[in-house]
Amino acid sequence: MLDLLSVVERVAPTNVAVLITGETGSGKELIARALHHYSLRHSKPWVDVNCAALPEHLMESELFGYEKGAFSGAESAKPGLFELANGGTLFLDEIGELDRKVQVKLLRVLDGTPYYRLGGVRKICVDVRVVSATNVNLEEATLAGNFRSDLYHRLTQIQLTVPPLRKRRDDIVALAELFLEQQDSSRQFAPEAIQALRDHSWPGNVRELRNLISKASIFTSGLSIAPSDLSLAVHNAAASCDSAPPAFNLDRIEREMVFKALSKASGHHDKAAKLLGISRRTLSRKLKIYGAHEALLA
């Protein structure tokens, strides 16, 4: 990781497009943010979008904006993400999921061609540094015809690969202690827990580690976190045998975790979602489900 960060510091001051590859949860966005932080654009906007989160017709309007009346529901003009990122950095996460029709327009913009908002008549020019990320092999995707080869080469002027957490054993404990400090500085890991963290395979990488520490800080009653508080045995068993019968009621445990997090956050949904390692939207959806179940049982 130190070698990777040294490359980041060298590449950051340039304007080249960077593609960051790596497994899900390995920390690709953190590397992208580091590129922006060390760049000459650090005082300008940082804008990010997940290309897999929106359908094709919405992704185009998000990236390039639209004018009032461009389509049904467009009651006012809206600038696109390229405009919002002008002078700064635009981070395109999960770029491999981008629809091919949008890929064509994206390529033209990356080549410096002015573009129109949807329904617009005025050309827009922007100065944006594009950093993208993917957990799929884009080279294979181009050979399969799922990703444009010209766009692939335009995005990969520099390619950086974030190694998975299982290949960064020295990082595991340091990251775990950082996440625990952020959640509850009064607690610490027992020596056996530290060894358990080192021995785990971490298929979900840094995201899995962060979520696990968040949950442990909620459920641990004492000041020392033991291996049993980490539930790593359950995780390892699930990874080795997906068909194993459940030993406990997952729905009930999840529900208890949610309400304990809400209690710890004094009912503040944003803070509770951060403790649980989920989004505010996911937390709201779960609370609606719990409320619907209670209504049926009443």
C-alpha cells in the first residue's frame, strides 16, 4: 500500500485519466480521493457517482444534465455532474456497468468535445479530471463486446490496482484499531481477537472489516473485545459452507442490532446507519419492514 500511495502522489498532480481496479470493498474510492487530495485541483469540487446505481436514461441526464421540458418531469433545468465537477475531479465508480450508449457520449467529452445538456441548444465545455474504478476486468469486457475498447484505452492512461485485504496482513490490525477508535475509544481488542482478525480471509475486504468492528462495538458489553464478539467463526463457517443450517434467527439479531444502534445514536438515523455500516436509505427501509411486521402481529 505504501508503494501504491507513492505512485498516487506522483500521478495526482497530472491531468491523466486514472482507472483504479480491485475487489469490492478494497478501498478504491479512498485511492481516488487521495488522487484528488494530492492534485492541483484539491481546492476544486470532488464529485462522485456510482454507474451501477442508476438506469441508462437517468445516468445520461445525471452526467450531462438537462434543460427544462427535456422530458416528462423535467420541470426545471439541472446541471450535470460534469458541470458540477468543473475544475475538479469526477469519480466514476463501477464504470464497467455503464451502458454502451452513454459510453459513446462519455468518450467524446473525455476527448474535449463540447456537449449539450439533454434538450439543450447551448454547447457546454468543462475542464474535469476523470478518475474511474471497477471490480471487473475491463479488458475482458471489451473483448466480449460489453465495453468500448476506445473508451477503455482513454480511461486507462494510468491504471492502479488496490490489493485485497488478505494480501495486506500488516494493515488488518491497524485498520481495525482505527475503526474501533472511531466507534468507541474506550474499548480495545483482546490478544486472541487480534489473532482472529489476522487469521480471517476477509472476502469483503476493508468494508467487511469496518462493518464487523462497528457491530462488535455495539454488542460488546465489556471494555475488551474478544473473538466471540467479532463473530468471525460464523463468517468463516458461512464462507466454507453456504448450505449450513442457520444456528440462530438472523432476522431477530439484525433487528436487535438496528435498535441498539439507534439507542446508541440517541435516535439519530444518520449516526445509527454509520454505526451499522449501512446507508441511511437502507436503515429507513429496514425500519419500515419492522413496523409492517409489528402491525401484522398486532
